[in-house]
Amino acid sequence: MLTIHRPALGVGLVADGDVRPGHAVAVLGDRIAAVGPAEDLLAEYGARVRDWDGVLTPGRYEPDAVALLESAYWPDPREADELGTGPLTGDALAALPMTDTRWGHSARRGVQRLLGRGTTVLAGPFTRPAVAAAVTRSGLHVALSPPPPQALRPSGTADFTVRAPDGGCLATALAGRLVFRRR
């Protein structure tokens, strides 16, 4: 199904680039079908429309992904009273009995935090099998070297983020699928 994503503040074709007010992105499956003025896309495609209160841009690259997912423990919300809510590293991490299962659960929570920041590409590789499996299942892309700047373009993969006016992430899409949406 084709969906037109119409952000109230416009589309930034490249991260941190100029924003084009009044523009939208048409997504068909996992690909971008078109980018252009919202009215033109609505006239051409007449598809389902998702309105967003922000700016739609390419997703972000996380260069510290290995450290964030393989050298930090992301506590379960049920552990918040004991461990807090932020990632644990150093001596706090060393004090925890870390099994492959626990690493996998931690990685899934860490991945959710990264998606909540608009991340679509992670630096890799990941050496812990449980972490690598969590990343693979998430659909996030792994780059072994910094990727070229991401751009929104027709026929490109529909990976993007929607940023609120305050800079916070409203939504993240991977291959046209919403994988994070702020409530």
C-alpha cells in the first residue's frame, strides 16, 4: 500500500540539510516512490496520508553502536528501582551476572532506545551473538565503515525519521515500516 508521509514542517532530503516546506514523501512497500510538493503527490497518488508534526529527514547513523550495545547493560524497567534506567557500564556492569540471554534482552532494549533517537544505521560489527541477533531482527542496517550521507530519493530504501520542532524523534521507519513512534 502506498502511503504519503506529510510532515507539517517539510522534508530535509539530507540529514541537517535545507528543509523543503510543503514537501512530502510517498512510500510504496520498502521504497520511496516519490519526494515532492505534498499537493502534487496527493494528486498523483491519492493514497493514505500520515500527517506528522515535524520534519521528515533521513535516519541517523550511530557510530558508537558497538559500545552502546556490547559494553553497556540496558536495564529492564522492572529493574529500575535497583539498577536505574540508564545504561550500566564499567564496575556496575562488571557486578552483573551477564549471560547470553541477558545480553540479548539488553540489546533489544538498547536498540529500542536507538530507534527512539531516529537511528537507522549502526556502526558494526557486533561480536556477541545475542547482540548481533537482536540487531539483525530489528532491521537496523549495520555499516562496517561510516556510510555516505543518507538522502531521501525515489527508489531509495524508505528509511527515515520524523523530528519534532524541539528536535526529539517522533517516528522512525525502516524499509517503510514504522519501528518507533513516540506516544
